[in-house]
Amino acid sequence: MIKITKTQRDQLIGVAAGAVAVMAALWYFVILAQGKELAVTQANCVKMRTKIKDASAEVSRAEKIGLELTNCMQQLSRREATFAPAREPYTWMVGLMGDFAVPPKEVHHYKTVSISDVKPPDISERGVIGDFPYKWARFHITGEGHYHDFGKFIANFENNFPYFAIQNLDIFVPDIRQSRDPDMLAYSFDVVTPQLPSGAETK
């Protein structure tokens, strides 16, 4: 067994104590500091992932809202296509009523309804619905037809044009001296329809 002197033993103890001190210093100033930095980095990563998740959710919501807006605009365009145009609304209504009064027989099954007159429209800011972003065109229409056929005509007209309103309906027996059919009735009514703003039909 090798014997060491007291001086050598004290030196070894000093070296060991120094090594422990160095290791403790390394642990405290390096490893522990890096551990804290790692914890901060992990926390930042969690925050970043949360932000990315929230941003992805916002993007998804924005895409959904954009799709809903597109669908709504398409629906609005389809509905506006049935409104009275800003240019030549009288010609438009004459054509519309003429086409509708003589539909294919297999579709509507009424054949004794005829349109005798369509008055030029009265254009107004006030119509069927208040605070509506369109003007309103009111057309006064007269004609004649058998009672049941005229009932089918009105029902089909309202079903085909749900944004129009039929008002002031009046049915009466025409002068028998001027009527070729004693069962024929004369009628008059107003058709009120929204009117597209100027230039909207060219979009």
C-alpha cells in the first residue's frame, strides 16, 4: 500500500474539493441555465403552436364566411334577375305577362286567360316592404278569362314570381254585348315588383 504524506493528502482533498466546486459551478451556471432556457423555449413553442392553431381557425372561419358570402351573392343575383329592370320596365312587363298568359298547355293547363292591357309603371321608393334597398315598379294590368283558369293563372304567377305582389285585384262581368263568351270574366290588378338599380342589369 502506498503511503501518502499529510501534505499530499491535503492536496488531494483540495483537488477533489475544487473539482466538486467546478462541477457545481458548471451545473448551476451552465446546465441549470440551459434548462431554464429550454423551459422558456418550450413555453414559447406552446404559445406559438396556440397562435398557429388560432390563426388556422381564423383562416378557416374566413374561408367559410367567404363561401357563405359567395353563395349569398349568387342567390341575390338569381333573385334580382326576376326584378323589373331599370331600363324599359314597361317593355319587360309586357313581354313577361304575354309569355306567362300563354304558357305550354302541359305546364299550367289554363287557356282562356288573356292580357288586354299593361299600363306603364309607377316607380316609387315605397312598396311592399319598408326600408328596402330597391325602388318599386307598379304595373296596372287588365284582361279577361274564365273564373277557374284565372284562379290558376294567379296562383301560378305568384308561385313563379315570389318577390312580386298582386294588389288591388278586381273581377267583374264584362258588358255582355262586347263579350263573345258569356262565361268570360274581366279582371284588373296591380303587379308590384322590386326594380333593379340603374346599371345593375349590366353587371
